[in-house]
Amino acid sequence: MADSAVRSKGMMRFGLVAEVVVTLVVASLAVASLSWWLKPTPIYVGVLHSQTGTMAGAENAVLRMTLAAIEDVNRHGGVNGQPVRAVIADGESDEHVFAKQAEALLTQRKVVAIFGGWTSASRKAMLPVLEQYDSLLFYPVQYEGLEESPHVIYTGAAPNQQLNPALTWMVSHFGKRVLLVGSDYIFPRIEFASAKLLLHSIGAEVCDERYMRLGDGNVADLAAVVARCQPDFIVNAVNGEDNLALFSALRADDRTTPILSLSIDEMQLKQLILALGDVVTKAHYAAAGYFDSLDTPENQAFIATVTSIQRDRSVSLLPISAAMKSAWDSVHLWAQAANIANTTNLAQVQVALAGMSCASATGPVSIELNNRHLWQKIYVAKAQANGQFHVLWQSSGLVKPTPWPLGYNKSDWEAMEAGWYQKWGQQWQAP
């Protein structure tokens, strides 16, 4: 009888312990579930750049800077208290792949915006996708103009911000006889059509123009063209790895004809110096909306922030190019607009973006209300043996973006653009 009572009390104690354990487990699961429920839902954005192919060298640096900008936004509380997460895709240096990847990002990964593209061919290939799914692209590279899509924020320089002041500066310093050399896709073709109009208006002449298929690197006749043309300077709108072949030809036999590069940045300059030596810096000039060497409080603060992220993430972010700086601005403009709108809903973000200004490495930049390009400064600089550019000239203030160059009316420019698209088999670069 006594044993039975002891056993009964033991079972009661066991039951009480088991009940406490179960209660604690349930409470723990409830807390974990509540914690999961209260955890902010990430906001997903697409980052679409070429990680392979001829444009990878240029675009990988911009991709890394875009991710660094997202990291900076998250360090400051994210967007509306939610962390921003990047979904990365490879455009493979192919406009058709860019279009497919943009569609996948929007339909499968449900991103709220896309940051990316380098060539105008890639941007134009993405446009119909952006229109179909009513989304938004932030495009960080200088380009030829002739666009003002409601689905794009253009944070690189428009032609009147880069090409026009650079050509005027080069003519005033070196002469009026000009050779144009570019990759054979829509940016150089339209950019050089605009260049010819401007050069003619200031009494200069184009002695010849040459194009090479993107990724082809065929410069076999370039030395002969230069010898026959005898230009006072050369305008270079070649993109990607083809610049290696270009500078090998142009700087053979120690030629020092001045070169104005429209798409060479600090990262690519360093790659050229490593491959060919500092001969590539001789009489080599560039025009851009930013140079890493700018000695201003704003740029020093910017580089310090980027250096901190580089150190923490063990990723290479220096030197910083104009396209990298524009990529940083793009992410912060979007985040600022989404925070103001208190939503990532496109229509409301678009309202917030209209006319928006934000701080940048060159001082404030502002979105032009009428065409969605940035008001920004412009600089002309000379390449240095250390891979940097030394600034020789800068605009007195922010330059208003004008995406439609003077010389033709809008319908004529659109017809010219459409003509190249048809000639190339309904794509934006030579096949």
C-alpha cells in the first residue's frame, strides 16, 4: 500500500515535470514563431550585369558597387525598415540574354526594380520587358541619348553632358581634324552622328570613322587609316575587351596621337596598363561625370564609406569609376524614393523620384523632371601611369541633361535609330 502511494506521488511529479517541459517547449516555439512573424520581410531588387563575355571586365566592377550601395542602405535601416536583398543575374554580354534575364527577375524572382546594363544594346533589349511588366530600370552608364522612357532612370551622362564639352575641349587644345573609332552597336553609331554635327558646327571635320563588331577586336586596318587620315585627335567609343586591341594598334611604334575615350574608366585603364604598359596613358584623355581622383570633401567621404564596406566584405571596390559612382547613386535614389513613398509600389516610387535630389560624391545630383536623367557635373581628365585620371577641366555647375542632340528633329533621330535596328536584323548591335 505504501509502495503504491509512493508510485502514485512519483507519477504525479513526473506528470507535473512533463507538463512543465511541454509548456516550455510550446512557449519556446511560440516565441520563435512570433520572432519569425515579426522579422521584416526582405525587399528584392535585381542586379543585372555581364559577369561573362567581352563586357565582364567593365561590368563586374559596377555590379560589386551596386551590391556595396545596397549594403550601405541596409546599414542605415534598409527601406521602410526592411532589408534589401539583391538577386544577381548574368547578362553574358548579350542583349538577348539581358532581355531574358530581366523577364526572369521580374516574373520569377518578383524584384521591385532592376539595376544594371552597360551597353545601349542591353538597355534597349530590356525596355520592352520593362514596359510589359511595368517595372523600373536604373541605368548607370553614359550613353547616346534619344530616350526618355518612363521605365528608366538614366544616372549616367547624356551626350550634351559628356560628348559635347569633351569634343569642344579637345578641338580647342589639339586641332580640328578628327578620327572616330567605335564598337559597332547603337551607342557609337548614334554618338558619332551627334559628334559629326557638333564638330561641323565648331568648324572641325571628321576625316574618317571606323567600327568593329563588339567582342571582335579586329583592328587590322586601323594603323593605315590613322596614317592616311592624319587626325589631330581620335575619339574612342570602343567598349569592353576590344580596347586592348585598339590601344595595341594606336600606340604601336610609340604613336602619340591624342585619344579621347568615352567609355574607359579607372578599372579598365589599370587593366590596359598591366597588359601594354604606361604607353596607353600617353596623350590619353577621358570625359566623365566622376573621377576617383577628385579632391573634394564629398568624394573623400564617399571613398571612406566605400573603403569601409570593401574592408568588411573583402571585395574589391577601388578605384571607383563614373559608372560605379552612378550605380551607387542609383541605389540611393531608389531607396530614398521608396522611403519617402513608404512603399515599393512603382507608381508611388515614381512620384517620389520626380525631381528628386540626393547627395553624391560630386555634390548634389537631381533627376530632371521632364526626362528622368540626372543634372550632374562633367569633367575632362588625362590618364596617369598610376591608373588614375588627373582632372584638367570641369563644368562650372550642374549640367542640365538633354537627351535629344541638336541638329535633327526628334523624328529624324528616331528614324536613324530604327534604321540601324532593321539593318542589324532587329537587334541593337551588328551581328
